[in-house]
Amino acid sequence: MIFTALGLLALALALLVAGIAKSSVLLLMLCLVCTVAAGAVLAVAYSIARRTGLVGAAPGAGGVGAGGVGGPIGAPQGLDPTTAAVVMYVPVDQLPTMSPAGAAMKAAAAAGVNGNGSGSGVGAADGAPLAGYDEMSAEQVGKLVTSGALSESQLQTVREYEAAHAARKTVLDRIDRALYRA
């Protein structure tokens, strides 16, 4: 379809040149008709592509993302963005109750068990602030903090948990910078 539109535009250009050279209103009108037809063909092609999922409805929704690169924003460079894994951190208290995995993680957090089945030594009131937090590296926590995905209260909760448990200086510094910036 795109080649059809391109052909119509080439024909319109030829008609424009001929219409100007011969001072023919008829050729200029045919040029206009070809241009409008090319636009209609492109609109139909876009509509079909959108319905079939080739073009996303919004940036970052599977279509063209930031900078004209397809796939999720922030997908690792050098990987196919349509198959790149997307990781989302969810606070334990916000996990869906309908999901069996969510219910299991809530129960594990309440029992003080981390993701690998060993006890974390914390009770329900003092559980990890995010699902899988105890398994996250300092770099991963830092990226999460600087991403802006956490609210100020969530950052404060993460900071309190980090200070009371692993107390990683790099993580605490990143959280402090994010808190003071907000």
C-alpha cells in the first residue's frame, strides 16, 4: 500500500510539472486528485497497521517509543526491543489478591520469608518494602530509586528498611538524593 501511495505521489509530481509547463488547469487538478488519493491510501494503511498491532496506540505501548525506537522505553540497547524483558517492582501490599503468586508472596512477607524460602528475620509489620527487594543488588535498587517510579513515602519506607537491614551506603545515598530532590 505504501508503494501505491508513493506511485500516486510520483504521478502527482509529474502532473504538476506538466501542468505548470503547459499552464493547464486540468493537469493541475489531476495532480491534486492524485495527491489526495495518496493521502487516503496512507490513511487506510495506517488504520490497518494500527488494527493489526503493527503500530502502538501510544508511545511505549508496543509501538514506537522514545527516540523512534520500538518497544518499551529503557529497553537494553543491542537487544530486540519487542522481546526485551520488562521488570516492574510492586510493593508487597499492592500485589493483586486474585493472583495465586501475589497471595503466596503476601503470605511469605507476612511470615517473614524471602523469595528463596529462607527466613528474613522480619515480621509482617517489618517486611520488605517491595516484592523481591532482598534479592535486588545495590545497582538495581539505585536504578529503581532514580527512575522516579516510587513516591516519596515509598522512598522513605525503602530507606528505613535498607538502614535497618543491609545498610548499603550506595543505596542509602541514592535514596537520600532522591528524597531531598523531591
